[in-house]
Amino acid sequence: MDIKVDHISKAYGEQQVLQDLSCVFPEGKTTCIRGRSGCGKTTLIRLLLRLDVPDKGKIEGVSDRKLSAVFQEDRLCENLSAASNIRLVCTETITDRELEEAYKAVALTE
């Protein structure tokens, strides 16, 4: 199922970031979002990830998907261990053994 963005708008206070944006992200295809600084790329991604909601319009095709992203800036809680940070974003309980296997899979055993 494609992801469909239908006439979304988003503002932060008086700053209109996106206005009446419509587009389709085809399933199984890689899509590049690019533009000048401040044009709304990060806002669009935040809306697609459901970290924020549009002021107007709708986004279809994301509610039943497992979504992930790598952010530009740090998103770790400094007061938590690596394992605790990972557990914050897990939808199900993950065991210490499963965490160890995941660490090994990405060469983070130390």
C-alpha cells in the first residue's frame, strides 16, 4: 500500500512550514526528500513517523506499518544505559539475550 499525503498543512505558531502538500510515496520504492534548509523536510518526516500531527489534511498508509528513522541529532537519554534507551522504543518486551544478539549483529559488543 502506498503512503498518501493529502493536502496537509503544518504551522508552528505563526510559522507556516507546510501548506496544502499532497504527494504519494509508492510502496517498495525509495523516495528522496530534498530542499533548502527550512522548507519543511523534517516536519514532513515527523508527520510521516506520527511524531506530530498535521493541522489540516491527512496521511494514509502509515498506521499499520512499523516505522523507524535515524535522526540528525542525538535522541538518546543520557541518564539511561544503551539497553534502556533501546527498550524505550520497543513495542514488545525484549530480553537481555535478544539485546546481546542485536548488539552482535551490528558489531556493538563492547
